[in-house]
Amino acid sequence: MKKVYYLKTCDTCRRILKELNLPSDFELQDIKSNVITVDQLDHMQALSGSYEALFSKRSQLYKKLNLKEQDLTESDFKHYILEHYTFLKRPVVIIDTSIFIGNAKKTVESIKLALDK
């Protein structure tokens, strides 16, 4: 499987996708117009090891709901990601059995290395 979960309206996601210049065999899923399913999220969790790794604590909604003050569990992270797309740390790139989460420079470099293999 070669897939990218991203937000079409996110400048950072668009910049990264342009920088990666992905081959045509990648499936792109805009998480706002095509919401993540439970199965898709469970697959991402199986690859990453936790729902928390997929959860964006930089989301404005995270701050607005004052979630930082709460002791969130794995099921809470899953619930919030499924409830609102903004809670997914983006982009999420899946290349076969490898997952790359977020927009850190190091993550983007790791994706480039994986693409070159």
C-alpha cells in the first residue's frame, strides 16, 4: 500500500507533497472531504504502535477543548481523531509496512529515503 493522508487546504501538506514528488502509484486522501474510517485509523495505529503517535497536539481544537489538562487514553486519542480530521497529525505517509507521521524535517527526509529504495 502506498498512501498519503493529508489536508488539501494545509499549506504545509501541499508543500511537502510537492517536495516529495510522489510516484503516480500513491493514493492521496484528503481527510476533510474523505474522512478517515475506523479501519484506516486502526491500520495506521497498527503500523505506528499507538493512536497517540497519530494525534496532533498542535491542533487549535486541542487547545480550545483544553485537552492538555486531561489525561487522555489511547481510546480517547482514537475517538478524537475519528471525530474531527484536525486531530490527525499530518501528513501520514504509508509505504508498504512503513508509516511516516507529521511534517518534521527529519520525517520528510525519511520519506525521501524510503522512496529512493
